[in-house]
Amino acid sequence: MRRPQQHNSNSTTLVVFIVLSVILTTGTTGFLLFPTSTVLQLTSSMSVPIDIANRKVFMDLGFQMNYNLPFDPASFYNPTIWSNALERRKRHTDGFSGTVRELLEAENGIHPSDFTAGELYAGLELRLEENGFHRSCLLRSVCELALHPLADDHSYSFNLIVKILTFLLTPSQHEGFGPSEKLYQHRYERAEKIGFMGGDCQKAYPKCELDVITIFSKIVR
């Protein structure tokens, strides 16, 4: 059983408190309407020191949520779900009509703007390589997490991060792989199975020299 090393983060609470304070202290009417393209952004981050001799290295985990605020009365009727007003990502479905998009979403259970699990894992593998790790370290992390799950330390804010990490690194908990990602799905489900069955994750992925999860957790027996 792994026990996470806890780091306090109250940024989200602070932002919500500020917004509520402004609302309560403002005497003007029509406060619920904002200028066009106004976005409420909530950001939470956690910085974890990495124990490396003669170096000061930190691993940062960041979570960001953006909410488009209403700018006219029509915003309160049939609001757009998962809107992509800023067009930060373009998918091959950009040319489809609204009806076709709805049919695709109903058939696949995936919104056209969503990441698939394969896309997410590929991005994480690339980021690991950019930081000097072998890309198989993500597979080993899935294996190690199945072997030694993260423990509940009764802290709501930190346990939320633990649950998110567990969900992302446990393929059996989600059905996020696309139809063309069978190979990716097999590799990661196999990694989870090795750990769940008590296998040797280091032996299964010898090119990964460091268990990344041990950077921010420790094994409690």
C-alpha cells in the first residue's frame, strides 16, 4: 500500500472565496451577465520535490478548469455542453454538422473534442521522454499502481488528486480507448494485470530504471 506525501493546496478555495465575496459586496443589478468571452478559470497545482543528490528538482502537477460565463440572457437556455469557443484544438470532425456530431457521440460515447486514452498516454510518454525517462515508465507506473495502490489519507483535497491519478493509470476503470487503439489498450491492460497478479514490474519493463510513483509516494507495509 502506497501512502502519498501530502502537500496543501488551497488555490481553488481562494478563487471561489474571492468570486463569492465580489458577488455579495456588489449592489448592482444584472451582475450575472459578463462581457462577451469572459472565462472563469480555476487552477490548482501541486509541487513535489524529487530526492536527487546535488540537484533541486520538482515535479509539478497542475489541474485547470475553464468555465464560459453567461454574457446574455440566452446563455441560460440550452447552454452549450463541452463548448470549444477558443478553438484551441481542431479535430477531423470540424467539418461535420451538429446532427452528425450528435450521432457520432451517441454511437461512440465520446464527444468529438474529448481526448482518447491512447492520445493521453502518448502525450504522457512523450513528456516522460522529454524529462529523461524511458517511455515505458508509464507502463511500469500502471503496473506498480496495480501492485501497490495509493492509500486513503482522509484528506479530501489530496484524495481527489489520488483518485484522478488512480483513474487515469488504471485502464480497467475507464473505456477511453478509441477503436483504432487496440494495441495501446492491450499494452496498458497487460501492465495493469501484471501488477494486479503480483508480478515484478521492474523485470517486466527493464528499460525504465525508476518507478516514477515513488517520487511522490512511499510503500507502507
